[in-house]
Amino acid sequence: MSIKTDLIKKLKDKSAKMAILGLGYVGLPLAVVFGEAGFKVTGVDPDKRKIDALAKGESYIPDVKSDAVSKLVKGGMFTATTDFSVLKDMDAVSICVPTPLRQTGDPDMSYIVSAMEELSKYMHKGMVVVLESTTYPGTTRELLLPKLGTDHNLTIGEDWFLAFSPERVDPGREDFTTINTPKVMGGITQACGEVATAWYEGAIKTVHHVSTAEAAEMSKLLENTFRMINIGLVNELAIMCEYLGVDVWEVIDAAATKPFGFMKFTPGPGLGGHCIPIDPLYLSWKMRSFNYNARFIELASEINTNMPRYVVSRLLEAMNDLGKTLKGSKVLVMGVAYKPDIDDVRESPSLDVIGLLQKKGADVSYHDPYIPHIHHEYDGWHMDSVKDLMKSVKEADAVVIVTNHKVYDYKAVIESAKFVFDSRNATGKLGAFANVERL
Ligand SMILES: NC(=O)c1ccc[n+]([C@@H]2O[C@H](COP(=O)([O-])OP(=O)(O)OC[C@H]3O[C@@H](n4cnc5c(N)ncnc54)[C@H](O)[C@@H]3O)[C@@H](O)[C@H]2O)c1
């Protein structure tokens, strides 16, 4: 039996031993889905606090229930460790480590490199490796293939198998989760794609096999670039509507009644999260090596990056109209997570809004039911969420809604606040109010 046939057999009957490198927002849900599908899963993560929590059956990711982790741990279907040497026994390894951008806008590949270096020590014949981390096109072939295969004299597509499968997790979403969101899979060779697809089909409902790893890498960048550019478009629309004295929210809702050829995107205080603001920049970074300027991405990025500044300038003007200065005024920022109903503040535009308000001399505080504390890594400031929301709303000269969490009672906020600037149209359904201005 060939190595490929033997491995596919083990993957299909789920006797293959599998590991997931990186147990964060992506890796932990994936580990649970594979464990629940009947694979014995080993999670490896250098963060000891996460490993200790998982050993006790506790989840630290809101979308993953502790009950699910605890059941798998007790049933011996999931173990987690900081010890990479477990990789020596593995047949299948999925890499789900972070891929942030450096402050200079270049991709930070250090997590992929360190995971790859650990894995490289334990590479052997009969392994399949799938990279899930979002990255620039070419990473799987240019970075992983030499280090994991060529350096060990392993022939790709015969001795071992390598593929890219972009993660599509959308934190906080309940209708589409890891198990029922179709997964794209592209191998370095056709055989690589077939083996990796056989593995993932054992746990994920739909796996869409494309011809190359690059096609899979590029498909993820298309998805997120599509979102980023369309958000950039509606953000610019919001700016244009303000000049024209037209309500942008009314315009978008009207356009969205068209049953075909239009997809609704909404403006806001800027992009946030681990994906939309970052991933398209991987593509533009890569294209620069061809002396090609990814113009749509650069333009949308410029518009989106300026939105926190635009929100603050709108607030400044509104306060001026009320005869107040931003300098010295109490401003309460409501919601700092990068999107509603989640506890993730990564790349959130709220951090920029708060920083800009502070620079204008405002006395800024914030409230977020999901984020008790924020720390701005680059600017070095810390802040705690106010404890009593309604007391702070009453005391503030202005309330700025940055994240439209569902749990907020917006009617009560409007009734108590002196002035509200709503950058998300969280209050839109409540009607027009003299003390509310919307983006
Ligand atoms: N979070 C999302 O919504 C989302 C959605 C789609 C794609 N992605 C992509 O998936 C990847 C992972 O994102 P995430 O949100 O899960 O990140 P995360 O920060 O939540 O988790 C990453 C985990 O990897 C661990 N880690 C770091 N170095 C490691 C190493 N050398 N070996 C093993 N583990 C290591 C970290 O300790 C952490 O627990 C990124 O490329 C991201 O862009 C994320």
C-alpha cells in the first residue's frame, strides 16, 4: 500500500493521530469539531494558562462551550500540552497560529516560523500538514515546503502531504460555525489536496478542493478584500452623504431592498479584528514584490483607517454646535470590541477613537460589558471599563457609540445622555432625537 493510500485509510477510519498547533479563536473550535467527529486530538500551544484551563475542561473562547471541552477531555478525545515533542507520533497536523502585521505594515511570520521550526524537528514519512493561518499567497510553498519537506529529504505528494485551508470562523456567529462553514482546501500537489480533503471531510460538512495551495490562499484574501473594499465604499458614502445632507442609513436600507445585484454593507468608525483590516494588506505587500500597486486595497485601507479621525471630527463639530469644546469635556465611549457581542478588542477602531479623543484633551472613559480592561500596546495606556454605565452616561458631556452591543438599552441611554454620537446606527430604529447625531 502506498503512503498516500495508507494515510487516507487512517484519516477516513479516524485512527490517524492528529494535532492542532495554536489553540486560539480558530484552533480551539477546530479541535472540538475534530474531537466530536471521533478523532483523537492533541492541541499544542505555548500558552500554559490556556493548556491549564483546557486540562480542567474550561474554555476561554466564548464560542466554545466548556461542557464540550470537558466532555472531550474526560472521554480521552482531547488533550492539550505545551510540549511539542508529541508531534513525533502525529499523522496529521493543522497549524492555526497568529499572523499579525508588524507596525510597519509588513506581515509578521514569526509565529508560523516558530511553529514550523518545532514541527520540523518531528517530521516523518506519512504526515499531512495543513496551514490555516491567513497569510500572503505563496507562504505554504515558499516557507513551509522547504523547511518541513525538502530539508528532511521527504518527497512532497509521496512521502508527506502539505495543503492550505483558510479559516473562516466568524466569532459570535451561531448559524455558521466551524462545522457547517464550507472549507476551501488546496494542496501543494494534487495528492496533497486529496489527502488533506479526506482528513477534513471526516469532520467538516463541506470541503471544496481547489487545484493549488495558492488558489486556496488567494480565495481567503479575496473574501476579506471584498469585505474591506465594500466597507471602504460605504464609509466614503457616509462622508459624501454628510456633505449632501442625506441620511446614509436610509440610503443603504433603500438600496438593500433590491433583491439582486446589491449586498448590504454598513459604515462605521473603522475596521477591526484580526482579519478584515489586516489580510488584504498581505496581498498588497506581496504584490509590491512584483512592483504592482494593489490600488483598490490601498484606497479602501486609507478611507477605513481615517474613519476614527472622521468620527472624532464629527463629534468635535457637534460639540461646537452645542457651544462646548471637546477639550475638557467628559466623553464616554460605549463599546470597544471590534464588533458587537464579542470580547475581542484586537485592531478595534475604538482604540484609535479613544486615543484621538485623549489627544484633543477630552476626559475619556469607556464601557464594554465584555471587556473589563484595555491596554493600548503601542501608545502604552491602560483603562478600565466604568462600572456603572448609566451613572457615566448621565455625567458625560457626550456619549459615543463605537460598538453596537445588543445588550445595551439604547432608549435609556438616549433619555439620560446630554448628547449621543452614534457611529453604528445602534439607535436608528428608535427614531430621531434632538440629542442624537448619527454617522
Ligand atoms: N479569529 C478569527 O476570527 C479568525 C478568522 C479567520 C482566520 N483567522 C486567522 O487564523 C489564525 C489564528 O487566529 P486566532 O484568532 O485563532 O489567533 P489567536 O491569537 O486567538 O490564537 C493563536 C494561538 O496560537 C498560539 N501560538 C503562538 N505561537 C505558537 C506556536 N509557535 N506554536 C503553537 N501555538 C502557538 C497562541 O498562544 C494562541 O493561543 C490567524 O492567521 C488569523 O488571521 C482568524
